[in-house]
Amino acid sequence: MDPTLRAVRAVVLFAGFYLLGILLLAALCVLDWAAFRWTWIPIAVMVLARTSPLALPIVRGMFVLRIPKNDDVHGLHVDDTREPRLWATVRDLADRVGTRAPDEIVLTDQVNASAVEDTRFLGLVAGRRRLHVGLPLMTGMSEAQLRSVLAHELGHFANSDTRLTAINTRGRIQTTRTITHFQEWVGKAVATERARQKKKAAKALAKGKEAKKIDPSDAGTSLRTMAALYRRYETFSRRVTLSDTRCAEFAADDVAVRIAGRDVTASALRETLVLLDMHEDYMDTYATLGVGAGMLPPPGQVLGGLRHVLAARGDELDEYRDSLLYEVDPYADPQIMERITRIEELPDDERASETVEPALGLLVDTERTLAAVEEQVLTPEMLRLRRVDWPDLVHESMTTYGKRSTQKLRTAVAEVTGTDGSVTDALDALDAGAQWQIADRLPKSDEARAATGRAAREFARPKLRDQLRQLVKSEYVRQGRAHWRLSWIDNGTSLELPQGHEEMLPAALDAAVADVPDTKPLRELLTP
């Protein structure tokens, strides 16, 4: 779709919000005028009292003076003296796209790149341009793929998509605020009606009569109707806006294909899907692993550690790229797979062979830049955490979590035996036949609480075994005979026990929680 047509549609949608408000206010005014013109004054005043709450949310929504800026992305602002290669690449791409280069480049922690423009007068006057570039995106892409992504974002500048953002954002916010105002008035009407009904019910009870059921659900019906009208307009606007967004994404894709080539552009989009998934897994499994124990990886590794995962999981990533499915959501932004399919259907431009240097090579000092971006995007609380090398972080944090996980069993053993709840105390208590007393003090499901006799024991046994397993592993670590290891492939961490113990431990645990406990196998394993 032509950018001019998209701009016209955006202006029409924005004007439609005001037109809807003017029509509704006019209808309310006509109703008030008719009431004062053709009815008694008391009735007219009642009509005015009914229409005023309907008009106020409309007026408040139409005359919003301040709209928050849609720029909550934190990152590191870099100039051409700090990152000359990156700036040279962006300026070269801007010349080839045929648009003005951005005024700022901001490096972020997101798997994304985006173009933002600070416009005035609803996008009629251009302003400063910012290009956000995510370091996780650069981490997983080649230089050629990143050039395709940047050309796509510069295409949004060239097609004036960033200037339309202001008017679309203002229209969406004003519609949402108007609906919110109506909902606030509905809440007041319901509260007033509930109070009225409660007072009436109390009077009925005082007279010995049966009180009616309190049900204020019918209150605020006219307010709900008005809110429903704005919701319908919001849905209609959203459909139109998302349709225009799809067209804008396709147009920017065409720019990227022209600059970087069909195959590179398609591969960059496919890689974005892979990186989104891998980055989320990395942040949950690795980067924040030590937070609960007061630790973070070394400076630059909170973001930079993603490189280790990508390098170790090459085969897995290849399988994932091949398994991507085609999905389209009519209420979502253009799906990446939809765009990939469209790009791959274009004629072959014979530009499949491109440079494969890593995109991070565009940075002057990758490690320094990663650390600097972390300083900007991490919270002050996170920045105050102790920085530890990966191996030590894994072992220390998992050891801390292991100690915490044994606390419930230690407490239960201490309560039953009057000891400090050590692993030796626990094994002695099991030998003494106190396993069910201990198990009864451990957390239970509702089904386990309701069970009795043999059934109760079978519910308790797995829980007791699991708690004992954690206590035993914690003892291995305390003795220095086991160590937590880091794996970039499988689930992040694993406990390395003495040779052969991993195979013998399950049977020893089963024996310890049997109806007739035998802790000898466990004691032998725990003896250095």
C-alpha cells in the first residue's frame, strides 16, 4: 500500500474518534434540549442528571492534552567516535535506501531492532531519528543478516512509517482512555446502587420482612452501552491499523531484499525467531541462575553468555530452523513466517553468497560494549550483585539453593528427634522407625491430607524420598565429593557425584524409605 494512502487512513481513523464523540455529544444535547422544551422542569433536570455522566467521559477522552512518549527502551547511546564501523554501515545503508540517517544509535538488550522518530504535530513535522539495535540480535547474526535487518528499519524511515506512529498512538490512547473513563463511572454507579439496595434490605429486615437479594448488575446500563460503542470503534481501528502495519512491514521487507538480497533477508528473519527462543531460554536458565543467591556472571556475560549457548547447540538450532511452522494471527503484528514465505516466493536474485562475518565484528570492543550496555539496562539492584565467573557461579548458587531445599526435611527431623536435623540425624530417625512422623510434617497436597492408612503412606513416601535425596546430595557437596557443573547444552547445570554413585543412589534411597527402612547403603555411599 502506498505510504500516502496509509497516512490518509491514519488521519481518517484519528478524525473518526472525534467524529464519534461529537455525534454522541450532539445526541445527548438534543435529548437535554427536548426534555427542557417539551417536559416539566423536574423531569428535564432528571434527564440532565442522567446524560451528564455519559458526556463527561467523552469530553475527557477528546481533550487529552498529554500523550506519553512511546519510547521506554533503555540502552547505550553510541556515537561515530565510539562505534565508527557500525555508524559507517548504517550511513551507507541509509544512502542506498534513500533516506536520512538516524541521529542516534542505541544498543539495547533486546532481540530486536527498531526505528523511532520524535515527530511533532501528529507526525506532520519530522524530528530526531533513533535506531535501536539489540546486542542479542547481533550476537546470533552474520554481518550480512544484520545489514538486512537495518535496511528494513531504515525502510520504515524512508516510507514515513515512523511518522505515522504518533497519530496512531494518540488515537489508540485516547480511545482506550475514554473506555476507561466509562468503566470508572460504571463502577461508581454499581457501588451507589449496591449501597442503596443494602440500605433498603436493612430497613426490610428491621421491620421483620424478607430482604431482596442484592444485585446491582443492572446499574450503569447506559454507561456500558457507550463504552461498548467505543470498544467497537477500537476493534475496527485496530483491524485497520494492523492491516496498514502489515503493508508497512512488507514494504520495508522489499527495501531489505533490494539492499541485502532475497536469501539473506529471509535467513535474517528466520534467525530472529531462533534467537527469540534461545535468548529467553538463556536468560531464564543461565544469565539469572545466580540471582537468588546474590550473584551475576562477570561484566559483559549477562548479555554475552548467549554466544556460548549458540555455539554449543548448533545441531539443535539447525533442527529448530527446519521445524518452524507457518502461523498467522489476524490480531498480531505481521508474523515473521508469513513474511519469510512472501520473501522466498520472490524471484531468485542470485545473491545467495554473502559474507558470513559475525555481526558483533562491527563493534570496536565487543566485551567492553556488552558490559557498558549491561550498565544501562540492568536495574540498580541487579548491578549491586556480586560478579562471579561461570563455573563458580554455578557451583555456589546451586549449593545455596540445595541447602535451602533441604530446610523442610531438616526442620521435620529436628522436631521429631530434638536434634539439629543433619543427614546423620535423619538416617538415625529412619532406622528408629520415625519415617512417617517426619513425612507427616512435610508439605502435602489436599489429596494426601485426606488419605489414611496405607494410602497415606504411599502419598508420603515419594515426598520423603525426594527430600532425602536433596539432603544427601547437599551432604555430598558439603564433603567436597560432588561439584555442580555448567552445561551449555543440557538444562544448564548438573551435579557430578563420585564415580558409580549416580547409579547406586536411587536403590539406596528406596531402601531408606521402605516400610522397614535400611539406611546402610546410604551411609556407605556418604562415607568418604
